[in-house]
Amino acid sequence: MFDEQPTIELLFEQLGLDASEAGIEQFIQTHQLDQNTALHHASFWTEAQRNFIISHWKKDDEWAMVVDSLNAQLHSNDGVE
């Protein structure tokens, strides 16, 4: 489906979000989750975004590492790592 290795920028593009460095940083800083909220349960996702995240996590495909990275960043108090 994709010729490029998935990156955080490509993930943001797939999710229909601002994929610029500043856009990603701002999203991560303003969408921090508490440790008890699973990434796919976050209230800010649309159904399509949630489905994309869940489907690639379950497949454990090349996107899974990027989704895991986003998950870690959204669960850190420091924002972008």
C-alpha cells in the first residue's frame, strides 16, 4: 500500500493531521493522555482515525512501531521526546 517506510510524518498525513514538525509537536503537547487512557480510546480521534490506529496495531505491521512511538509521546509529560 505504501512505498515509503512509515514515519511519524506519514502517520499524521494518514490521520489527516498537520504533518509539519511544528504541527506534530503542537499536537503532542496539546493532546497528552493520562496513563490510564489507551491511545485508541482518546476522545480526540475520529472514528476513521481510531480505526486506522487499531487496525495497524492489531496487524503489528510496519505502522505499529510508529503508532507505538506516538502512543509513548502522548503519554509523556514532556511532550516530544
